[in-house]
Amino acid sequence: MALLEVKNVSYYYQDGDNKREILKDTSAAFERGNFYTIVGESGSGKTTFLSLIGALDRPKSGEILLKGHNIYEDVKRYRQKDVGFVFQSYNLIPYMTAVENVSLALDIAHLSKKINIKGILAIVGITEDKTERVVTKLSGGEQQRVAIARAIAKSPTILLADEPTGNLDTDTSDFIVNIFNMLAHKMNMCIIMVTHNLEIAKRSDIVYRVDPKIKKLVKDNV
Amino acid sequence: MCDLHYALIYAKRNPFKIFILFLIMLVLCTLLVVAVYLNLTCENIFKELYANIDYRSELEGNIFDDQYYTYNYEINEKFKKLEAENEELLLSGYVDHIDYHFGLDGYLLNFYCPDETYLSEGYQRVFIFGTFQTSDIKMIEGSLDLNDPKTVIVPEGSFYYEDGEKVLYDIGDTLNLEIPAFKRDRTNTEVIKSDLYELKISGIYEPNERTEEAYRINERLYVSNETAKEYYDLLYAKRQWAYENASKDDKASFLDNDGVTLNAKYYYYHIYAKDYESMLEVNRLADDLSKELSTYAGGVLMDGYKVTSTLDEANKVVNSVSSMQRSINIAIGLLMVIMLLGMSFILQLFLKDRVLEMGINMSLGRSRFSLYRQYLYEHLGVLFAAFLFSQVNGYYLSSLFIGMMRDASLAKQEEILKLGQDTSKTIAFKTAILKDAYQLRFDILPFGISFIMIFLIVTITLSFNFLKVKGIVLLDLLRKTD
């Protein structure tokens, strides 16, 4: 049984009388220890797919199963424990420090504060002197690192990333992709990243492409 | 989940927003405190006003502590004639408060004072009551008529004991009355002295079968005499009863000073002096009385007393306090509405600002209730600080307003005093006590009311605005390009 199974999921936006179909009966399976990327044209439905498997939205039909259980059975727990998010625009709490942002995620997940938050921040490249800074005082790359630290601190089984390198320079992007690879291969996490960047996609284990014609996820050989 | 911890972090990192909230809450809470203090003080002022501006003509002398005045005075020939007999009783110096009713059968003394009289601190009064108690008669109510001070009207069924037998009083019987003079303050009634009087029963009223005294006048039923007004109403009713049941000859004795026979209505008007006609008459006589008092007993009017012109003029003082209280309350009410709307608007803005933050928290699995708790803690913390400051602000602001009211009111009293000098219509007016009433006194009520009110306002406004926050769309956290 795959860690995360997407079964016949459909999704559309209702705009007045018009129904704009984004995904149609799409299925996919994701395993632990793999780094997946999802590529596709703008508006093809990559991010929509990510929002569905992250339980930020609900499919119109079909189901998404984590270890055989529908993720919508207990969304709160799923978001608290099983899944971590990394967003393109970081989405950190702006008035909190790096440590506080990570600590908040741990608190919400009811995890012990004994976890070495500064150690996790160090892994993603946040130096000690920056850990107590309010995140708005950090650079974009640093903020994204904090966001990754926040996502991985609670050791989720799945890490979802939505164009995490979109706003970053090449070096930082490289660093983040390396971290994702490390998390997948060393920490046995399932990393699913949406990206436009085919170069980055090449560095993942498996690439999915959203085919705008059939509105399904298909495996791609980049 | 330590919501309080995150509330503190927010407060620490957003001092400007917190300060704005603090200011709004401070103003709101201060206004509340001022409103409550103001109303409490106005209540005190009204008590004093109503206690000291009487709807009857009267002049008051105060016995301050145990000091008392002895004085003699002459009112007119009738008074002179009666003075010797009544001097001990009336002018002994134990008498603090004397009511004179004029116009009926000459001058009528009524030994009465309302039980509910409000006293300022430091004042005490000495009363002689119109309710006499004797050893052999349980209770006789009546009034001494200076035209015939040796007579009294008693209720039918009044009795005395003779050789152990109960004997009913009849007209013409002699009644031995022991009339005590009381000194009374809020807690004690002390008999200072007691005089024996022989009174002839000149009338009997009220069938004894009734368990309570009841008289119907002008479609209104008077059944007890527990309060000042009811006492007078009852006396009024008794007089009417006496008049209506009097023989033709007796009715002739109901004459006014000019020898004109009074009809019942006219008669009552004179007794109660609540109507305009009687007030004019009473004022005229009161003016005579005040002149006499000035001549013979200047000392009875203490420094704090001023003589005002008419009841209408005195009412202006009441009205000025009342209208000022109303104006300030309206102003405070308006300000509170404005501040409330302001707070609601600011909260809405602040919460709207935090929509993204709410989304981030929820994407991490945090519940809306946990978020609400954090926001509630933030606001309650600010509220508590604002509340403490507002108690000090409110107190001093209240004293400022009350000072303004006092100055305005005292200026009004000065005007009235001037008017009083130009007219013969006077009533007594106490400025000293009023000044005392205008003092702001610390009270727990503003403290409690303001806390409960501001707490409710903040929690309701926050909850309302929190529930109103729209657009916590978790998808917004993701890119909108796809």
C-alpha cells in the first residue's frame, strides 16, 4: 500500500454557470523515501493538486488516502502531524522570530518543546545569531529556510512544497533541493514539490506532469 | 497550546497596534467610570435638594452637634398670645425643624417631620413629632391648632383605663398628653425632654372598626401614613372628613384669616400648599415669618442657609442640575457610541490584517477556537491595563465635571438669592449642604460597573468581528498563478 494514494480525484471551479474543470479522475501514488516533483504549464492544476493532497481544499469527487485512511476523516490531525508545508511566499508569522515560528508548529502538533529547534534551524542553514530575529528581518532565502525548518521540525511523513525556490537565487534553490533530497533519502520522508523549473525537477526521483488536455497527472521523463 | 504565550508575543511585537487599542479602551472605560460617578453624585445632589427644598413653606434651623439655640420670637398677635403657653414646647431650642401651615384656622403648627429625611454628614436634627404617645393611649394622631391649642382631635375608639376598665374617649374629655421632644439622628432617637399637656378632645374621627385608616378623596384612596407625603395626605383626608361631618355651625368655624368660609377644596389647598394658590399664600406668610425670624432669632439661620424667592425659582436649581446631568450623560453616551464604533472598526481592520496569519495557523492544524483564545487574551490584557488607568482618570475627570456642575448651580443659587431679596415670596434653601452634596465620593460601583461593561463590550466586539472575518482561504497561502 502506497503512503499516499490519490484515487480518481476530480476538481473544478464553479464560475457562475460555467464549470472550469482542473482535474478529472486523476490518480497517483506516493511513497516514503522519494522526492517527487510536479510540473506543468501555468494554470494546469499543479497547485490545486497540492492543495488537495495537503487537505487545504477538498476534491469534488474521488478520495485521497494516507496509509489507507481518507485524509478528510481527521483533517486537523493530518495537518498537525502528517503533513508539512513549504510555500513559495514562506508564510511565516511575521511578528515572530525564527525559533518562535518553529516552536508554534511544534506547539500546535503537541510535540515536546525539548526538540532542538536551533539545531533544526542550523540544519537548514540559519545561523545561531539569526534564530532570535523576527522573521521579517531575514532575507527571502533565510525565511524560506525557516519555513522548511518549521515544516520538518515535527517530522511529518509528507512534505509538500509549492514552488519553494520560485523567489530565491540559484544557490539557495540548490541548497533547498539538496535538503529535500536529503529529507527523502536519509529521513525517509515523502517530498512532493510543485515547480516550474525543469532543472530542479530533473533532480527529483519521480516527476509528474499535469496534462492540461486530459487533466490528469501523468509520470514524465524529464 | 499556550495561547497566552503567543498573545504576549503579539503584544510585545506590535506595540503601536496595542497602544491604539489601549487608548480606545481607556477612553471607553473612563467614560463609563465618569458616567457612573456622575449619576451617583447627581443622585446625592437630588437627595439634598429634595430634602432641603420643600414643597411646603418652611424655615429650617440646624442643631449642629449638641449645640442648640434658644430664642424667642413673635410672629404676630396670635403668636404673641400663644407664645407663653407654647414657648417651652415650640421654642425650647430642642426644636430643629418646625413646619408652619398658614391660612386655615389661623396659624397651624404641625409637629411633624418626615422619617425619610436625608441628612448630610455632620448634621443631626431634633424633632418634635405630631404623633404623641401617652401611657394610657396607644396612639393619638392630630395636630395642635394654635387658635385652640388645648384641643385635639382623636380617632374614634381611643381609650384610657379607669380602675382597670377600658373607657373610650368622648368629645369634651380631657386628655393628658406627655409630649416628648426627640433628638434623632440616623440611628438613634433620644427623648430629650418631655412636657405634660392637658388637651380637651374637640373632635373624634374615623370609625374604629376599620383596621387601617382609609380615606377617599378625589377618587384616591389614602390608607397609611408611613411616609411624609402619605402622612400629609392622611391628615388632609382627616380634615376633609371632619369638615364633611361637621354640623352647619361647626363648619362656620372653618374660617380663614379674613373670616371667609372655606369650602372643602379651598381648605385642602391651604393645608397642603402644593397648589399654586396656596403656595402664594404660604410664601407670603413665610416671608413674614422669615422677617420675624431675622429679627428675633437671627441665629437660627446658620451661615449656610440662603433664602430663595419662590418654589419655581428653587426648582430651577433642581432643573439645572438635572439638565446638566442629562447633557453630560448624552455627551458621554454619544462619545461611547463613537468609541465603540471606532473600536469595532479598528478591531475589524486589525483582524483583517491577520487573515493570512489565521490561515497559516490553520494550515498548521491550529483550531479557530485556539486562535480566538489568543486574540481574546491579547485584548483582555490591554483591557485590564486600560481599566486600571481609567479608574484614576475617571475619578479626576468626574471631579472636574462635578466641579463644573457645582459652580453652575451655585451661580444659579446666587441669582435666586437676588430674586428672593426683591420679592416677598421666599422659601428656605440650604447652600452649605448642597456644596457638601457636590463632593465626589469614592465608590465601588463605578469600579464594578465599568469593569463588567468594558469586559462585555470588548468580548462581544471581538467575538463579533472574529466571526465576521471572511476570506481565511487556505488556498491563498499557495500561489495564485495556478
